Amino acid sequence: MLRMLFGVALSSLVAVTASAQIRDPCLNFPCPALQGCTAPADAPSCVADPVSACPVVTVYTHGKMDGFAPPPDPTTPSAALTAFLGPTRSQYDTPGCNRHFGDSFPVSCLRCQFCDAKVEIHLKPCAAGTGPTNDDYVIGVAPFTTAGTIVSGRIWAPGVTPSEKILVVTLPAAKLNALLCKAPRPGTLDVYVEDDTIVDWVRVTLHSQ
């Protein structure tokens, strides 16, 4: 009899434990539109997740991700960037040296408030040797005056033999907003790569309101 009572008590305890584990405090919770709602398993109620300050993510990818395979993929530089590049400009996958690369990316933002952005560039030197070691990149709005430059820098680290890589550049929110949201708005974000570097593709990721 004692053993039977113990078995019944144990079964009841297991049932209660299982019930506690499967209880969903978010069941039938009126979660706001476009938001998630979460709660710990033992929470008495469910709460809405925090709203992201910049929920809009826009991604542009220009150039085929084909490992520099011919034929060249076209670029779409703005009029200002085309003038800046001059007659010896290259496109995606264009072989050879002494050809300046540039492409433009449309910029749209409902409230024109950017939180951050990232530019990724898959590139390689145009030829073996030290020629590309002094190549720079510039991101902003052509013709890349001081006020029109968001970020710039050397592509290849000093003392490192240039080789194929993906260059990742973070764009500061303050400079993004100062340049792209002022009137009149430029309409494009321009990417420039100096003349002894070949570009396979460029991806721009923008986080905005």
C-alpha cells in the first residue's frame, strides 16, 4: 500500500513538472506587429522584445560572385564618379593594371537616419609583385572631397604581399548621416578602388530607420 501511494505521488510530481515545462507564458499574448515576444519558461507573463533602432536592412550586391571569371561584369557609376575615374576605368573582373575601379550604389532611407553600414569588396592584385601595395580605397560621394569622404584607407597592409581577399569596411553612422542625409541628397554611395587592384564584387549593407 505504501509503495502504491508513493507511486501515485511520484506520477503526480512528474505530471506537474511536465506541465510546468510546457507552459507557454506567451500563448495568446497580443504581440505588437512586426515584433517578437519572449519570456523565460518560469515567467508569469510575456513581454514584447525591444524594438530595433534601425529595423530596415538594405543590401546591394554588384558584380557576380564568380571568382573574377570573364567576361567583365558592368558597373553603374554616377556621372560624378565617371568623371572622377577618367578614361582608364575598369569594371568588375577587368584584367590588367593601371585601370581605376568605381561603382555607385543607390541610397534610400524613409527617415534618412542610418545606424551603421558595411562595405565588402572581393579583390586581388592585378599582377604579381609590389605594384598594388600603395593602392587605396575611398568610400563616400565622388569626387571625394574631404566633406564627401566617409572613409578611406590602404587596401594592403604594409609588409604584406598582396593576395586575393575580401576587404571589409565599416562606415561610421555620424558620417553616413552627415553626407547622405543633407539637402540636396547625393542619391548614391560611391566606392573607388585604385588602379592596380581587380574587383570581383562589392556588397553594401545599410541599417536605417
